[in-house]
Amino acid sequence: MANSDKNVTSPLPLTGKGCPKGRKGAVGRGERPCSILFLFRARRFSPNSVENDRLILESVAREMEAMGNEVRMMTEEEVLTLKTLPEADEIFCMARSNEALEIIERSKARIINEPEGIRICGNRQALTDIMRRLEIPLPPENGDNGIWLKRGIGTAEVAEDTVFCNSEEEVEDAMRRFADRGITEVCRQAHVVGDLVKFYGVANTDFFYHFYPTDSGRSKFGSEEHNGKAHHYPFSAEEMKKTVDRLATTIGVIVYGGDAIVKADGSFVIIDFNDWPTFSPCREEAARKIATLPI
């Protein structure tokens, strides 16, 4: 794989409009290779996941390089420093800061995931409004089993960005603590009783992986304990993928992850959706699928 801090020279000028005939890995067929740029996420957007975020992008890059493409890697911090990007046919983007996304979206390359979709994932109210319009099943705002408060703008960076409350008094106290940190937009969701299911997907492919974090012990901030031990209620993973793919393709976040609650009757609600997760339990399989996305 090409060194991340070295330019890769293409045998033909790059147009930024996709590989010839939209094909990846054209070497040996009389066509130039595609130029693929991989953008790593800034460390502050990878709480407890810096290594895993790096590994999934590197795995996709290896797949793309093995197909005959030219690859280059940059960090989100480098994008902000340079204020520009090298020309490329396709960009695989994990960046999240609005400043970096503004630079990235000026490129003529195809971008996965789309910058505007990444912004939507970082704006819970905007995301919730779109999910309601698409009739994606969501938790209500109020319920009898507790309330979740989540920062409204920006993805969770610390444990305090997602708070469980047992009462309205605790809600008021948590809202004060959010305000003390300068967070004024907070989303509210009722706690839904059922199995917590974490999912990873690649829209426009057959890839969809799910697991029960309370079984595996995998946790970013430890909040999964409120869901208790999974009962493994039967549900349709196919229907869940179909539901989440509608959201993914609508906002342009083709490589996605999220969380759902599966109820005892097999129905489910989507409680979180985000751009480009770690895919840590299924990294190599996911990388192969992501690499097959057409340019």
C-alpha cells in the first residue's frame, strides 16, 4: 500500500469524474487505474475507537489496491492544514468536522459517505425528522422506563454526551449539566425495553451484520448495561436492513452503523444511526463489500 504521506503518480491525468467505464482496478485492460483517496477521521471523533476506525479504512484500501487501483491516505487534520485535496476519482471519507467536510465536498470525485449525509448524522433533530418522514420506527419521547438524553449537534465524543435518566428530576439535572458544557440542543428518547442490537451495513450490497453488545462485552461508553442481558428475541434482519438502507440511501451514508431495540414481539425501533462505523467484529468481510461499490 502506498505510504500515506507520499503522492501516487498516475500514468494519465486524473479527471476527478470516475474511472473509465466506472470500473475499479482497470490495470491490464488498456485503461488507467482509478485514483482512490482515503480520509481518516480526526481522533476526537473516535472515542475509544481510534485504532479500529483506522483499521477498517486501511482494510478497504488494501482491497482497492489489490484490484489495481492507486491509493493515497490523509488524515482529517491534514485536510484542515492543507485546505485542499489531491485530485482523485473516488474519496472514502471518515472525516466529520464541518470545516473538513466543506473542503472535501469541493472535490469533483465521488465521495463515500456524502458530506451532507455525514452532517445529518451529526444533527440528531435533522436525522430524526428525516426518519419520521421515511416512517422509520423510532422510540417515543416519553415512556415509563426511563429517558435517554443525547447531545443534539455532533456525535458522542464522551460518555456524558449520552445520559440515562430515571425521572424528570434527573432529566432536569442532566439538562443543566449539558448547558454547563455549552450544549443547548439535546434530543430526548424514551427507553424501550427489549434487546439492544448493534448493526453494520453497506447499502446497495447484501452486507448486513448485527450482534448483541451485551453478549460480546463490546462497549464504547458502558451505557448498554441499562438494556440488561439480551433475550435474543426473533426478528427479521432482512427487514431491518431494508428499513435502514432506505435511510442510508436517502441521506447518502452508504457505509453505516447504528443501534436498534428489538422488542419481545419481534418489532424494532432504530435508536441510533451513524456514518462509517468500525466494523470491528466483521472488518475484512465489510472491507471486501465496500470495495465493490461502483464508481
